[in-house]
Amino acid sequence: MEKKRVIVDYKNITEDLLKLLTDTYPYGYEDFVVRFKNAKGENVQSIPLETDDTKYLVKVGIELDKVVEAFLDDDDDGDDDSGEKDLDVSDSEVDDSDD
């Protein structure tokens, strides 16, 4: 059975597709951009994503970068598997002296 082919605008991207995007391109997707002309003759830039049953082209632009960055910021809540935690420490609590 052939996979469905879907073009998705960043405005309509689901959280599952955002996770797949960040997992597929952990170091960025700039080198994987596909360019094509849509039915209106407009130039479109997109990146390919694939699930078990669907091939996606996700339209890219500055706005998608912002969406991905926000998604990663939300996902990075200090409870990662490294055992490290984010601490809120004021400057007055830090001892800079070289005793």
C-alpha cells in the first residue's frame, strides 16, 4: 500500500509532528529543505517527514523556526534524563570569592 502524501503548513502542525520533526532533525533542517512550486505557481520551501502511513512536506519559514523553538522550550522543563535540574539562584546567594 502506498503512503498518503500531505503538505502541512507550520500553522497546522500537530504536536506529534513537531516531536517527529525535532527527533528527525535534532541539529536543524536547513540542509534538508525541498523547494517546489505549488498549484498557484508560488515557490514553496518545505522539509520532508515520514510516519508509518504518511509522507509529509512541512512548509518552512521563519515562523516554523519560532514554533519549533517554543516547542523545545516547553519540552525542556528541567526534568530531563541527565539528572540535572535547573536551579533559580539569586546573585546574592553565589559566593564568587577565591578562598
